[in-house]
Amino acid sequence: MQMALAEYEIKGKLNISDGWQHQIFLATVHKMDDYYIANPEFIIQVGRIESDGTFVLKGDNLPLEKRYYRLYLVKDEHTEFDACLYFDRNDNNFVHLILDNNTKVEIQSEADQYSPFGEYELIGDAANQELRKLSRLIFPSFYFHEIKFTSELQFARQKYNRDLFAFADSCPHILVSLAAIINTDMDRYYPLESERYLDFGKRLSAQLNNHSYTEDYFRKMNYYSGGTNSISVPIWIYVIITFLGIALAVALVRILTLERRINSIKEDNTSFTTNQRPIFTRQEEKILFLILNEKSNKEIASELFIELSTVKTHINKLYSKLGAKNRAEAKNIAKRMDLMGV
């Protein structure tokens, strides 16, 4: 008797109105920072949405570890290469799921809602039902820009951060708890809440020690703490064994790159000048100016009235144009290139 192979299944019925393509995309979330990024490189499957809004996605090609995936739609005027994630009540076009090859999930959008997912009902395992509860906490935060008064906004953000930590502490499913932590504003609150982030890291390493998200979490913690985080011995051992070869290779590449840059500078006898200034779009100039003024991604989204995912897309393009890997490098390069006023 032949054993049946494990196969995930995602099915449901969405509100598919005019303006939306009759396709549904399933994409993986590789890192914490990718949680709200619609990148075509992350797509693993595309399915058809029927005229009545029903769809089915099946497969057996997922990694063994449970991880986050995003299900989303694309508007008619876009392609998968310039897709946007919409948080607006009338355009909400995505959901997050936790999947492996054994997961069965059903999503039913309420018919009286206009957006594709609307106030959807999720039928499935306990972890995904908890993730649905978390989405009800997260969604209102994207309307902070509607708050007019500075103190009211500050208190609302503080309460939202506390609520996310409380949700993470009480949730029995570690990946759902991690999703709550991902949605906290680490740019703003890590200095104030470092102990809580460290405590969650201990829980994460105890329950999900060998997971790629755990490695990513501690890399992020190390970045925010300026490289001074103390990670438990088991994590250090695991990180050293796993990444020693990669670290050596990266160091070698950086040395060779630095040598080439030094040789190039010697040959040209030049450095950064205003003539070497990258060409930015007007929106990129605004975002770079806000980054240089220590604004977080959520503050930038609020000030420019754009989605958080759009901010991250622009920032990735800025990094590419500046040749930077992160915020700190982007600021340093901008200073050297005399872009402080943009």
C-alpha cells in the first residue's frame, strides 16, 4: 500500500470585485524584515481565482519547518513585479499564514465587505487562528496617521507596543508570538524595552532553537544593541558552528572589495563629489531626508501617508543606489556625499 504524501491546502472564497486580477499569490517570508514586502522573488505558487471568488492552492514543496507565508492579490494595473500590499479597509489584499506541508486552511471573506479579504473567517489549526486574532490587533495601527495630536499619537503607539508584548507573552504558539514581536516598533522602543526583547529571545531560543527565524531575531537584536547583546551559550555555539564558514567568506570578500576600492581611489585620485550624487526620485529624497532625521519606518509612512510596505520598498531602492546594506551605512554614505539636506 502506497503512503499518501503530505500536502498543504489553502482554499476559500474572496470578494473579487472589479480592479483585481483573478490570480492569488502565495509567497514565503524569509526574514523578519520581509513580513510586509511583496517581492516577486518570494512567490512560490500562483493560483486562479474563479469568477465567484473561490480558489484552491495545493502543494508539497514547503520546507520542513513551519514558517510564515503571505497570501495576496494584485490590482489590474500592477504586475507581480510592482505589487503593493494594501492596509486600507476597502483594499485589504493580503493575509499571513503559518504553513508546512501538513497544513489545511480555509479563508472565507464576509460577503458584505468590499476588500478582497474583508472581515474574513479563518478555519484551520490553532496557530493560524491565533495569527488571525493577532491581525485584528495589528490592523488598526496602520491608521495612526489619522490621529491629529502629537501626545495622543505617542500614547497610542506606546499602548500598541505594550499590547503586542502582552499578546506575545500570553500566546501559546511561539511563531505567532514572534509575529507579534515583529510588529513592534523596534526602531523606537528597543532602547526602552530591551529587557523584554531579551526575555522573548530566551523563550524563542528555548522553543525554536534551530529555526532560521531565531537566527534572524538574534541578528536583529545584535544590530539594535550595537553588537553588545549577550546570547545564551547554546545559541552562540549554534551560530558559530553554522555561520563560521559564511563569516570567513564574507570577511574575505570585504577585504578584496576594500583593496579594489583603495586601488581605484589611488588611480582616480578622487573621492565622493556632488557630481557622483545618485539620482533619486522625489519620494526617495523625502524618505532619505526623514531617515537622516532619525525617523522610523512607521513615522515615515505616517508623514508621507503611504503604506509601510511602500516605505520599505523605497528604502531598499535607496540602499541600492547608495551602495548601503543598512540604515547606519546609508547615513554615513549620505554624510560623505553631502546629502544631509537632500
